[in-house]
Amino acid sequence: MDQLPSTQCLRTFETAARLLNFTRTAEELNLTQGAVSHQIRELETTLSVRLFDRKARGLGLTDAGKAYLPFVREALERLRSGAESLRRDRQDRVLTVTMSPNFANKWLVPRLGEFAETHPEIDLRISASRQHVDFAADGIDLGIRHGTGDWPHLQVTRLCVEWFFPVCSAAYEAAHDISGPSDLAQCRLLHDQERSRWREWLAAFGAPGAVAGEGPIFSDTSLAIDAAVAGQGVALARSALAVLDLNAGRLVRPMKDSVPAAIAYWIVCPKGASELPSICAFRTWLLAEAERDQGVALPRGEGG
């Protein structure tokens, strides 16, 4: 026999052999009774053998049908097992990571090409959210959080410490002759929603605080940094969010004065998943990238 039976015909045969009723078989497979009868006839024609006895008192398997049934069940089970194996393999390759839009935009996304090249086996999914997610309910494997690191129900690894310092474009620095905190009185200050940060930073260096209340406010720190790149003023940047722009020369630090941030970035995941290969690979890559940043955004000795 050169022609193999179709999988649909085999599935219909197995169901009908189990139920011995074409009407119930049609209901279970969401087919019409006519479609079930047609598929059984097609299978019998392909095999050149009768599989069912159709009698007034009901449906029964012929001797050929009884002999054939174990082979069909084994074949269907192997097909199901193969499909499940492929699904599991696909799921193991998918890594879904959550973080804030600020971090995604200014730190992670510009670097992802390198990770994709070195780890083509990982199907990375990025979910940017301002809220902390429920890992299980939201289908998240790993997160990058900004905070104190006090999440006892999670596996926590510090990614990087942060410092606050002024940044602006090289052209803006040259036009305003900025060399120290007191020179910021003549500058337009760019704020995120935490407007008090500039006031606190200026107070830490004994600079005039009146200018801290002036200047536009942006909903995200990354937007304030982008405005600084565009030459619109001086932003008070967090080191992690400014490092790539500093490295590329889009931003400069007009002065080296900085203050440490009270919180940091952390890599977090459920404790039971911390040693999964995809999570280990991504965590190792993140830590290597953060280590490479040291010395770019921070003066010597500030990295901690």
C-alpha cells in the first residue's frame, strides 16, 4: 500500500472504535455524522479492508479493526507526544522580560542586537510597564526593577548603582560656559515628574536653589534626557539612563559633581526559575553590560 491514511481518518477511526457509535463520534469530534461515515469509508478503501460491522443491534469492530486499533492508537499518541515536545521546546526558548519604559528606551533596547546575535536560541519578548507585574499571572519570566531590592519572594541580583548628575549637549555647554553648580543659575533646567530632585541636588552643593523650580517638566526621565540631547537645557540624569548618550557623545557632563541615588536597578525573577538556562544567559549578559558601563557614566571611584 503506497498511500498512507490521513491523520483525520485515523483519529475518527480511533474515536469511533472507542465509542462504537457514529453519532457520539461526530459530537466528540465536532463533525457531522455524514463526515464521520465518509472518513471511515475512506479509511476502509485505503486499507482495502472492512473495519466495522454495521448491524441492526449496533456498531462493532471486525477482526481487522481490532487488529488495526492498537497501531492507530500508538501512532496518534506518538504524534501527540511529538507536538507536545515541540511546544515545550518553543516555550523554553521564549523569555519574557519586564521593565520600566525609561530603562527599556535608554538602556536596554539599543543593546539588544548584540544579545540576539550571541543567543539566537532565545526568543526574547520585552514588556515595558511602569507597574510591578505578577510574574505568574502576567506570563513574565524576569524583570528589571528600580527600587531598594527588598522583594523577599523573588530572586534578586543588583544590576547597577546609580548617581545623579547634570547632562547637556556639547553645544549647550559651550554656549553657557558651565563649569560648576553655581553656573546652572543661567541655564534652563529640564525636570522629570520628581521636580524636587534638582532642588535637592543643588542644595547638596550649596548652589542657588531658586532656579530649581524653573524649566519644563517631562513625564519620564528619558524624555528630559532626550530634551538635553536636543540642546534644550540641562537635565539631571540618572547614570544608567544617560550612559549610552554619554558614550556616543550626544551628551556631556559639564561638571563632575554627582550624588548617589537612594535606589538602584535589580534583576528579579521567581526563585524557582532563577537557574533556568535562558534566565541565566540573559542575567549574565545584563551584568556584563552594566560592568562595561562603569567608567563611562561615572567618574573614577563612583561605581561602588
